[in-house]
Amino acid sequence: MKIQEIEIIEMMSDEKTREKGVRLMMDAYQSRLYWHIRRFLVDHDLSQDVLQDTFIKAYQNFHQFKQDSQLYTWLYRIATNESLQQLNKLKKMQQSDEGSEYHLQNLVADNAGVEAEEIQILLQKAIHSLPEKQKLVFTLRYYDELPYEEISTVLEMSVGTCKTNYHYAKQKVEAYIKENYTE
């Protein structure tokens, strides 16, 4: 564990320094967790809300952190679960014939900056067209560059299953981009 992570854990474990520990934890992991969440939800405001919920859950449930994994792995698991819950809410609320995947793909285009290239938009649309497990594994591996062992811990699935999901996701993303890219 890194020195900063040890310091955060020690502060979070002591009632007297818990508030300071939370601030330190937020400073250390806010950006990484935000972008992890944003890749799933696309929308900035929604991602901010889920990030806040992630830190609230971490604060409320810190006593459940067993220190058998790194702190950020535990936080990623919370952020992933919160993101999935939000996606499920969106799917239930989605009443259009196109479904939530189509809605998320359109959100990608709507939230892309003017300078965003077509290939980046296609990549995001391809990722949002993947089945949930493949999307999770692909995002953690491709963007966050987590090793399969950590992805396995975050998603609570075997390393072999993670590798298989990544392999299929990568093939589907490549096929989607080849099929839809126009120069």
C-alpha cells in the first residue's frame, strides 16, 4: 500500500480524524473515480451525483473495509455498483422504443465537445453497446489500465472470466468501429 493510502486508512479508522481522512480520500481518488463513473453514465451531472454517493457510502461503510485489497480497489467497487444502480434506474425510466442503450449512445454524442473526433464518439458508442459485464471489464482494463487481478476483485469474478469478457468486448468494439467509421 502507498503511504498516502495507509494514512487515509488510519485517519478513517479513528473517529477523531475521520473527517480529515474523508477529505484526504476525496482529494486522492476523486478524479479517477469521476472518470470511471463518467465512462459508464456519460452525463457530467449524473456522474457527479454518483461520485458523491460513492464517497457517502465509503464513509458510512468504512468499518466494512477489510484491508484485504487496496483502498482504491474497494472504492472502485463501490463506484461501479453505484454506477450500475444508476444505469438500472435509467433503463427502468427509459420509455422510448429505442431503449436505454440507444439513449446512452445519444448522450455520448450530445456530451462530446466540439473538438471531439468522430472516432472517440464511435468508441464511446461501441462501449455503450456492449453487454454489461463486457462493458465493465473493458472500461476498467482499457481506460483505468487495471490488471486483471484487480478487475477480478472489483467485479467479484474470476480472472479468467475477466480476460474472456475483455477479449470479446475488444472484438465487438473493433467491429463496431470498423462498421460505422466513415472517413
